[in-house]
Amino acid sequence: MQFPASDILKPYVQGYWIMAVDRDLTNEVFYPSGFVDFAIKISSGNVITLINGRPIDMPKVEVLGQITQPTRLTVTKGTTILIARLYPHANSLFFPNPISDFTNHSIDLADVFGEESNDFYYQLMETNVTEQKVRALDSFLVQRLKKSKTAHHKLIIVEQICRSIRADSESFNIKTLSDQYGISERYIQKLFLDNVGITPKLFSNIHRFNKSLQLIQSGDLPLTSIAYDCGYYDQAHFIKEFKKFTGLTPSEVRVLQAVS
């Protein structure tokens, strides 16, 4: 079930999703998305996120940072989660920390905002109506947006660079970006670590990975063709990069897709 963000948030929040789990999930592959997710457990049930072999129990309100390492989920039947997905350029509007602090981590929002987080959670849980829970989350993010002191021009630059990378992730070149935007390579790196949570090169690699994943899951193109279509040097490079993010080879993911 999906809900749109309010108009003021649409440039920064992709939307809201309700994920209701109707069966036990064990060691489910979680693919890196290039986004930071804001997740709230709105039912009983348990979620364990295993990031590069490190188990983390999901708190009541979670900030799931950029994922760049093999990650698995174990979720009990009956668990329901409300998720807000933030656009990569907009993360720093909602959190005081450099977003790289969250990379490859599941962070309890109470560790970031303290009592404000608890007040928000209890307010959201006062209603059993899903739409009202979504509105409470939307209202919380609007309030965080209004409190933000981040310079807007930085967000515009980060958003533009993100778009440039997505448009040409097969041939990433930070010097080209530096020349195009008239800012140093070092400053671009800092902008991305502070706002997106990962380097621009890693952001490009995750976007390329997701393009290859969509091709694997949506058709029967040969894996060699997918590798070249997505800008990998060769099949070995494709397998190495893919496995770095998932712990699986492209052919193993194709098998998982066939039996799911």
C-alpha cells in the first residue's frame, strides 16, 4: 500500500509504504537501493537486519542508512512496517548528523532525537487508522523540514549531481562532474558524504547495480549482455560488483527470482 507525501515534502520524500508481512521471512535478501529509509514498526512482531553478518534488532522507529554490504532480513509473520523513503539529496534536511554516520547501520531514532522521537511514536500509535498514521509521519517530517538549517543551494547542487550520475552511471567520472559544476572533486565528495551518506562513486555503483538487478528480475537477457548494457568491463567485473552488494552472484539471484 502506497501513499504520497504532502506537497511541501514531495521534492524530498519519495512517498510512504505499508509493508505487511503475511509469512515468516528468514534470511531474506535485502538489496541496496541508494536511498535512506525511515521505518516504523506499527504492529507486534520482530525484525532482525543482518548487515554483513552483524544482527540488529529493529527499534520502534528506525533510520536505515545507505546499504552497501550484503544484508539479510528475518521478519516474523504479522509484522507491519510504515516506511518513508527519502530522496538521496534531501537526507540532511531531516537529521542533524552527517548522513554517512548511518551508512550500513540501523539507527534508533531515539538516539538521534531523544524524547521528541518517543513523543512522535506514541502520537502515531494512538490511532489504529493507517491513513492517520501516515499523516502523523508526514506531519513529523514537515516539522523536521521547517527546523532544518541546511543551506538550500547545497541541496540543489547535490540533487543535480545525483541526476547527472543516474543519467550516466555506466561511465562515472568525478573530474567531469567537477568541471561541469565548477566545484572541486573534494567538495563533491564531502557533499555526498554529508547529504547522501556515501561517495559519488559508490552512489553510481549502486545505481548501476539496481539497473542490472531490474534486468535480471524482469526478463531472460543473457547475463553477459546485462553486464555490458550496464557498463561493466566484463562478466567477472559484473559478478564481483554484484556479489559485493548482495553476497550473491547474478545467476544465483536469477534462480531466486525464478522460484519466488
